[in-house]
Amino acid sequence: MQMHKTLGDEVLLDVRDLETHFYGDESVTRALGGISFQVKRGETLGVVGESGCGKSVTALSILRLLPKLTAKTVGGEVRFGGRDLLKLSEREMRGIRGNRIAMIFQEPMTSLNPVYTVGHQIAEAVQIHTKATKSEAMAKAQELLRLVRIADPERRVKNYPHEMSGGMRQRAMIAMALACSPELLIADEPTTALDVTIQAQILRLVVELKERTGTAVMFITHDLGVVAETCQRVIVMYAGRIVEQASVVDLFARPSHPYTQGLMRSVPDRRRGRQRRLPEIPGIVPSLREPIVGCSFAPRCPFAIDICREKTPILRDVLPGHGAACWRAEEVMGA
Ligand SMILES: Nc1ncnc2c1ncn2[C@@H]1O[C@H](COP(=O)(O)OP(=O)(O)O)[C@@H](O)[C@H]1O
Ligand SMILES: [Mg+2]
């Protein structure tokens, strides 16, 4: 509604040098090695990269939902609404989560409570965030189920989570996330567990809802195809760092990091209805337990030269608004 007016102007979320570690018995895993990016009001930002590159840890660090005993954000800032979320009290943080920032996860079964009806849970979310009475909240729950295209919402509000299909549960989760009209929705691989047709429906739904509500979306996925369909801008992560960031159009037109190019060549094979990657990028992701010398992608990179193994490349603009962390980005772009 108000989206078109504000899109692209105002910075909603400003993440600076975010650094998160996990502490094991004998080692420290540097899951995030200092990442910086912004989400503008009303935009959809894709966060893409292979499994283990730090996408979920980014989301959990922003929302401060990391396991307390084993993980810590050791540096950086998460600026949202003029404040650094990392400095808020736990109580203030609870006022942000599920209110101004909502999150949906891969497997909605783990986020929905099996002993309450779906309607009850959505109504509860509505009541936490508004002054609605119980019956008003229940009516709102029905309306939200209709909004996310669940047929027969009058009946479905009375369903328990196990009485719904996976796709329907994910829709219900989206309805719950929208109950509070968040300014930012973080969706962490929300369609990965679903079959391809349902995935496409859910993606279309997220795009459509975003356009109607003006909510900014941070869309986390390992699938560049999903990014192309849903996002305006994208950051590409590798081994806990951002290696490329650009508008979706620029990223596909001129991928400037060899890792991004590798990802583009390994588009999933959807014909079989599952996410099989052909071909894989050869080589393995480096251990995050040792400090990385040089570029973390160098061992797998067809462009690597001496400097790549010696000095860590920083993310720099190779075109206006298009950044790459690669010593040879100009040559890679033209390759
Ligand atoms: N609970 C955990 N305990 C220890 N290390 C973790 C944990 N969760 C994530 N990590 C580390 O952080 C890295 C990034 O994980 P994650 O953000 O979950 O990756 P993804 O991009 O697949 O979402 C992993 O490779 C792993 O080394
Ligand atoms: Mg993940």
C-alpha cells in the first residue's frame, strides 16, 4: 500500500561487521566473519549460499536467538529503528521479535504447538500484539488464513497442526508472522521442505503479501532460482562472509565472484521434483575452526592466483551498487 512510496529509500536494517562464534570443547568456529549489509524498507533481500555458509546464523544473530551456552556474537552492530539490537535488554528484544521483526523457519511443525489449534495460535499472536478481544482475534485469525489462501478458513482455524499438510502449515506460519504486521519478515528456507509445486505457490504468496503489506523480507535460501523469482537484491555468502552483493538483475547479468558463477552453473534439477544440484562446485568448504588465510574460496577457485592465497579480499564495488570480494572480480565478470 505505502510500499511504492518508500521502497528503496529508507534503511530498515543495517548490519555492520557482524561476527558470531560457536564454542566447542576444544575449538572456536567462526561462523560469521564480519558481515555488513542493509535491508531497505519494503524490499526483498535474498541471502544465498551453500549449506553451512552462515545464513541461519545471520538470522539468529540478528534476532538474538543463538544457543546461549555455545554461541556468541562477539562483534558488530545490528541497527534497526535507530537502535543497536545487540545492546537491548532481553525484555526490549522480546518486544522486537514477532512484533516488528517476524521469522518463519523451514519446518513449521517445530514452530507450531501440536496441542493447540492453528486458529488458537494465530489468535494468540494477534492478541499479544493488539488490544483485540478473544473473539476479535479469532475472527482476525480466520481472515489471515484466508489472506494466505487457505481454503475454508472457518473450518481450518479449528485444525490442529498435524491435520494440515506441510504446505498448509507453512501458510499458517506465514499468517502467524503477519499477525503483528512486522516491518521485517525473515524467512529462513521456508519452502525447502515442501514439494516443488507447493514451493512455487508459497513463494508467490510471499511476494504478493509483501506487495500488499509493505513488509520488508529477508529471504534465506540455498537456491538462486528462488532468489530470481522473489528478490530485488541479493547477498551471496561463502564461509561466513559476503562474497558478492548486487541487485538481482545485475547479479545474473554480471556475476563477479567465481563462487557466484559456480552457484549459477549448479542450478538444481527440478524435473525430478527435488533439489538435486548438477554439477556441484568441486572441492570442499573450508573449516571455520582455523583462521582463514587469503580468500576462503581460493582452494576451489579456477581463477585463484598467489595473492588470493595470501591476502583476504574485501567486499568492494566493482560496478555502482555491485560489490564483490574478489581480487580478480573485473576479469571474472568478463569471463
Ligand atoms: N548449533 C551449532 N553449533 C555449532 N556450530 C554451529 C551451530 N550452528 C551452526 N554452526 C556453525 O555455523 C556454520 C553456519 O551454519 P548455518 O548458519 O546454520 O548455515 P546455513 O547457511 O546452512 O544456514 C556451520 O557451518 C557450523 O560450522
Ligand atoms: Mg540454514
